[in-house]
Amino acid sequence: MIKIIVDCFGGDHCPEAPVQGALAALASNPELYIILTGDEGILKQQLAGKDYDAARLEIVHAPQVIGCDEKPTDVIRLKRDSSMMKGIMMLRDRDDIAALVSTGSTGALVTGALVRIGRIPGIIRPAFCPLLPTMNGGIVGICDSGANVEVTSAHLRQFAIMSSLYLENVYGVSKPKVALLNVGKEAEKGDEVRQEAYKLLRETPSVNFVGNMESRDLLSGSYDVVVADGFSGNVLVKTTEGTALELLKKLKTEIYSRWLYKLGALFMKKMFKDLKAFMNYQNYGGSVLLGLSKTVVKGHGSSKAVAVEKCIEQAYKMEVSKLSGKIEAEIAKYEHYEE
Amino acid sequence: MIKIIVDCFGGDHCPEAPVQGALAALASNPELYIILTGDEGILKQQLAGKDYDAARLEIVHAPQVIGCDEKPTDVIRLKRDSSMMKGIMMLRDRDDIAALVSTGSTGALVTGALVRIGRIPGIIRPAFCPLLPTMNGGIVGICDSGANVEVTSAHLRQFAIMSSLYLENVYGVSKPKVALLNVGKEAEKGDEVRQEAYKLLRETPSVNFVGNMESRDLLSGSYDVVVADGFSGNVLVKTTEGTALELLKKLKTEIYSRWLYKLGALFMKKMFKDLKAFMNYQNYGGSVLLGLSKTVVKGHGSSKAVAVEKCIEQAYKMEVSKLSGKIEAEIAKYEHYEE
């Protein structure tokens, strides 16, 4: 049995989405045990009348609410009874609990997890690694996508090692092709950090480094992992999501603008539905925070039940694959950098 | 008469695209005089049999060729007789010439222009400002998109002033809404440079600063100008272009996969054509290099004739609007920073 905490008060659709996602995950995976954190009264209401295995579901009361504008450091200090911080503290303190899934504030989650849970020995900085679908039907991981706005080349190398192991062990990608996000393909492109990282990655046997990637090639399917600082990685992921969504919206508006187009679209109903599903990030799970000594998965703030379910599955797979131990073993092969 | 140099040996479709683009621009604008730089023999062959006003077209022989892997500094020193460097030197030396349009190497163009042509007084760093179409039928400028991989907050403020004047004077956008690219909307997001730039921009009366922008909102139409360091700005622009292209490709593949979809698509032929034109960056001109004492427009390496024609039009409009003088006057209002 693997125990996973689901923070039920954080995203745009809470607590419905986390609760329903948790129930769906429970139903499909008999090896799962779920702990919901949040206001007990409200959670009990949500569960009333639902069909689930009560022996594998538990509620832990955490009535405090985190405001949108609260500073992460304040959340850690003052909101110990919030659904997120309670989850983080339980994850730290209890050996029988494997992971935490949250759709709450990114800043609070990163800071809370870093300060309270801590890192895998040898890891300088944990980093996010969300996944996007590629045009050949695969996936690509982007690491980091927002946990560290400033990085060194040593950080980037660790991101490469961690995300490569993640894709290999959790998604079965053999020898993931790892690229460095840059403004051009040539080794001397970018700033000093990028130039150094290029050299370091070439000298890292654990990583199948294939060189620099220009951002326009992200979805090509030529890469399994792209390593970036958290600022430009964030731009990379959000621009891709934003462009895809805006284009879909535009396509819809155009179709509805003329009866002839609407007629044509009738023949293509399934295609448009598939395309929408393909581009819906909710179907690709959350952004795992690699490098923590325990598993934390951050779901999109707008996550619906299906996205939360995918996040729980991700957390489960990370635990089953013993990813943390593998990261620790691999990182230990390289010199240790001071922060 | 406004004289513009067109570098004919640089892009993927040279010399055909630059030559044909130049002829199209000449035909549509009687106020234009064009100087083609490149191998005279080849250019004469290209022009043979074409119908154009020979009194407004001139060839300047520049036989040297710039290789893909040549360092910009070597190009400046060793390739003075290349079509690009010859163009840059003529632009510098002759008062009667207004602008240069090139689809050649970005690095060589930036370095060559910076070293040989120089900056508008007061400008610390010139910056690229390409344009993208927004979903409400407008455009958005991104400044910088690759000329400066590292920046300070003072650079970002100048990018904001320059690109704002560009959108206002060349594209008639009144009081352009200027945003700062960041990983979140709140003032305290991002690194120190971003936090400082946020404060500086708020205190800059020449700029209608509307706050931070998350990259997923680029195409929303809510912003006219987005200010960024050249690294993340480059990621922003290329990810948008790349995602749009990949999705169009996917749409096409899907349509061709079933006869029913192909049938439906017949009704929507015009819509798909319009959509393709809308997303084709070739229709939005090039990336102007703002802050130089003379006008330089960089066309995409893959520019076809229509894209080169748009670049020439852009250069013409920049000259007619006396943009450089306006930038100089506006920058002079602020304290001068040392580089």
C-alpha cells in the first residue's frame, strides 16, 4: 500500500477536483491509500453519498486557508493548519507516507517543501519538471520550469541528471535525449552559464546530452528532456500552453463565424475533440518537484478532477520506481558543489 | 526618395527572395530607391528580363560570402566585401542612405551594426523588436528578442521606451500598453533585475506600463509591447512560432488521415488558408534593431520574397516616421547610465 496526501484546498476547482480526483485514483489503483487534508466538515460533505473504499481513505482536518497574496515564508510560519502545510509536515514526519499532491500556491509549495522536507543528499536545488505532449505522440519534460529563477551550470547539470532519471524510470523512456535550452544550436551560444553548462553536460556520462535546443523545436519529438533555468523554462512551458489554447480558441471562433465552416466541422467533430484532448495539459499530469527527499507533485491551479487523478498516478509511479534513491545514487557520482 | 540597402546574400532563399522582395517593394512604393549588395554577376542574372524602374535600383558588387559558422568578429574584420558588411559600411558612410535590410546571420548583423554604425546617443544597448499577431487582430512587439542575452533593469527601461515609440510611430498604436515578461503578475516576481525593472517602469512617464505579463498571455491582445531580456524574449518568440507551426502541421496530418475529415476540410478551405496566413510570420515583417543611429531590419533566415518586401516597407516607415530622432529625444529625458 502506498500512502499519498492530497491537499484539497488550493486550486481553482477545490475541493471538488481534488476530492473527485482522489476517488478516481483510489478506484483504479487498489495499492493506493489516500489522505485528504482540509476542512473536515466540508470534505465529509464532499464524500457523502460517494462510493469508495473507506478503508483506504482518511481525512486530516486542516481548517486554515492560504490567501492568494500571502508570502511563502508567512505561510510556513503562520499557516501550519492549512491543508498544504499540514500535508507537508505529515509528509516530513511520517515514514509511512510517500507523497503529497497539491494544486495550491506554487511559491508556498516550493518554499514549504524545501524548508520543511529538505533535499536528496547532494542535490543543490530541487526543480520542477512538467511534461508536454510532442507531435509524434511522445512527451517532453522541461526542468526547471519555475522553482529557480537564477541558476548556475552545476544546477543545470543536476536538473539534467534528475529529469533524465525521471523520464527513464517513471515513463520508460530509454536513454532520454537531453537538450539545453538556448538561443541557438552552437556550443558558444547564450550567456556564460549556458556555455559552461554545455561543456559540463558533455562530460556527464549519466546524461545522453544531444546539445542545445532552440525553443521552436520543443514539440518536434527530437528531445525527451529540456534543461533550463526556471525563468526561461517557465516562459517555454507557458508560451507553449498559451499559444496552443489561443489557437484552439481562434479555430473555434472561425468555425462558428460561417454556417459553411460549421457544416464542415461536423464531419471533423472527432478530430477536433482528439486535438483538444491532445493539447489539454490536464491530461499530462502535474509538475513534479525533483530533488526533494520525498515526492511532491504540483498540479496546475486550474486542475480538474482528471488532472488531480493523473498527479496522484504520477506520485505513485515515482514512489514505485524508487526515483529518489536512484537520483541520490547518480548525483553521488559527481563532485559536490556548495550552494 | 528614400534609399534602402537590401543584403542579397544571407537567408535560406537568397538571392531570389531578397531580389524579388526588393522589386515588389519598388513597384508598390514610388518613393523608394533600392541598393542591392552581393555578387554583381549573379544579381544581374536575377534581374534579367524583370520589369522594374532601373532609375531606382542599383547594384553594389560585394562578392565575399559569410559562412554559417563564422564568428561575428571575424566577419567584421575579414569579410568587408560581403553583401552584409558592405551594406553596413555604406549605411554608415553615406548620409543619403537610410536603412539596411538583411536576412543574413543575426550575430554578424548585430555585432557589425553595433561596432560600425553605433548607437543613438543615450542608448546603452540596441535591441530587437519583432512583431507577432494577436488573437484580436492586432500585433504585439517583443523587445529584446535576442540581441542581449544578459540585461540590467536600465536596459529593460530603454527597451520599453524604444519599442513603445516604435509601435506608436510606425504602427499607429496610441499609448502602447507595455508589459514586463515575468514568471508571475505580482511586482515581487522574478529575479532582482525584474523586480528593479518593475519599479523603474512604473516611474517612467514615457511608458504606459501595465505590469508583469505571464508568457501564456502574449497573444491575448491585452498588450502591445512586451519587454524582456534577449534570452527569455527569444524563447517567447520562437516558442510561439514553433507551437503554431507544429499545430498547423498536426492539423494537416490529422485531416489527411481520413477521407471524412478531408471532406469536411473542403468546406473550410478558405478558413484554413486564412488561418495559415494569420500564423505565418513572413506576413509580419522582420525584427527591427532599435537603438542604432541608422535603421537596420533583420528578416528571418527563412524569409521568402513577401517577407523581404515587408521588411523593406518597415524600414521605409521607420525612416518616414523619424523614429531615431524621437527615441533620442525621449531617452534624453532620463538619467544616463554607464554601460
